Amino acid sequence: MLQRAIIGSAALLLVLFASSGYAAPGIDPITVLENAQRVLNLLSPKTKCCNADKTTGKPICYSNAAPFDHLPMPKCGEDIRPLTMKLYTRADPDVGQVVTCDSIPSNFDGSKETMFITHGWLGSMTLWSFYKEQVAAAVATGRNIIAVSWEGSSVNPNYLQSASDTRSVGAEIGVVVNKLKKEHGLAIANIWCIGHSLGAHVCGHAGAYTRIGRITGLDAAGPCFDTHDVSVGLNLASAEYVEVIHTNGKDSTLLQQGTMKRMGHVDFYVNGAGTQPECNQNRDLPELEKSFAIYTGANIVTGLLLDGLIGVCSHHVVVRYWMESLKSDCFKSRHRCTDQFNLPDSCSLSLNPVQAMGPSSIDYWKQGIRGIFYLAVGREPPYCQN
């Protein structure tokens, strides 16, 4: 236990330090941490199997060999506690009903589109108010909403372990999806997984486990993913349609948690994935920053932490953008680009919209429109500037 605590604390400090821009030139603390894990993996088992999928009868097994050799072995899904899924519908928008591979609530309608919504590192569907708001906004659309909360791993100072456990949490979603397909007639095209930060990779691994129709990655996490093989996390093969919304990918703030790496059929870079307007230092701390400061017991007086919270805000405000996109199809992009590192200068401007960030983006994709898109937003809801 002491060893795990030390590793976990070191992981937290190194992840924060690595994102801060204060590391010595030429030294990437994340890489140092990953290399240390590779050494530990040489001394540990290479594979392990967990409980079998009750629908398919197949065991769920993992390996810490490449391309996952920079991460610890994931926990089995049955060992991550709490890991809960709850169904919310218009008929039951507040309390929700527990979903397991053994028990699907009677009010689940297999003919409707079903959203699985999940959070990232240090997150929780029950402790963070804006994740609750995200679920409420989705319920209002009339879809089946299944909120996936995995605090048993996500609220862990050892970021590498949480990153690794995206595989097992994704598989747990996949097990439920298999049951919904087989026994409730849920069509692949009606399965939509929305994940924030590490949750984007949870969705990616759900899609690696079983076929799903759509994934939306909300500022998909970069550390431990963006310099590795695409199969480590969310990628084009994770679903029939994959879209990623980037809001915190530039190396300009502490706690830069997103990535500039393309991961989807369509990648939106909101304000170039730099500091978001709502998170500018020249205004009061938004609710997102205050919530994070309270949640972590942080002292928001120091300038360094303020700079860090701006990064956290830019990483989390994407959830607000997505909620607004459910209410109005107004996030229209007229900028189709060739280089995500040179925005908006690498973009061609069209008179008419070429893509739309939100539910309707799939309709543009079905017309063959994919690639890199730049989108400018404002600092106040509803954010869109069209």
C-alpha cells in the first residue's frame, strides 16, 4: 500500500509538472514516469483475465506489453468500485435507475438513440455539478442517457493507473452494450458514447470492445496517449463516426490536459485549442475553476495556481460547449484547415458552413466532409458566434 501511495503521489506531481512548462529543456517528466513504469512492467505478469462477458461468454483479458507497456496493468472492471451506470430518461430525469449486465431497467427503450456519458481524471458524475448538468441537458433531448461514473479509479492521484483503467471501464460499457444489442434490439447506429478527458478514451476502448455507432471526445486527454500508438486510446477505428472537440491542447498553461493530436474523422479546434475566452485571466474565475479549486482544496490566491486553473477551465469548458450544442445547432464552422498547429492561418474560409460542432456534425460527415475544422466561440453562453 505504501508503495502504491508513493507511486500515486509521484504520478500526480509529475503529471502536473509535466503540463506546467517548467520542466528542464529536453526533459519530459511524463516520459520519465512512463519509462519507470516500463521497468516495473518487466517485473510483473504480462497478461491477466477478468470476469467473462455474460452475453458473449468470452473472457476479458489485458496485457501490459506494447503498445500499453508504458502503463500499469489495468484493474479488472469488477475490481473498480465504485463503477456505476445509471439510466436517465424523460420519465425519470433525476434519480436514475442502475444499469448492470444482469439488470436493464424496464423503461429502457431499445428503439431510441442511447448516449453513454462519462467523465475524466479526478471526475465524478455525482460530485461535479456540471457533469450532472450535462446529463440533464442530454435527457431533455428525449434519448436514453446512461451516465457512467468510475470514481473507483478516476479519483486516484496515480494518473497512469487511471489512464490504464480506461481500458477496463470501456470494456464494462461494452459488456452492457452487448446485452442491449442482443436482448433489447439496440442498433449500432443508435449507440453514442460521449467522454470528457480520459472519458474520451473510455469511449474509445468501449468501441474497441464492441461495435458502436458514434463517439464524441470532449477534449480527449493527451498525457500518456498523444505520443503513443493510436490503439492506446480513442482513434478512427473506435466507432463508425468519431468526432473530437479540442479546447486545451496548446503548451501555454499549467495543467494542459488535452492534445492537438487528430483522433477522429472530424476534429474541431475551438479557438485553436488554446485558452478559451471564458477562462481569460482578465475576468473573475468562472464556476468551473471555483469548483475545481474547492474540490481539490486548492488555494486560488497564488498566481501560479490561477494560471493552472485557466488551463483546467479550458479543459472543462468543452462540456459547456457540448451542452449548448444540444440546445441549438449554432456552432457552425466555415473554416476547413490543413494544419492544426497553424490555426486559423492554414484554413480556407467558406461562405457557407462546412461543418457543425454538435449532434448534426454526423450529417456533414455522411456527405463526405471530414478533417480539421477551426471554430471561434464567445465567452458567454450560448458561446457560438454565428
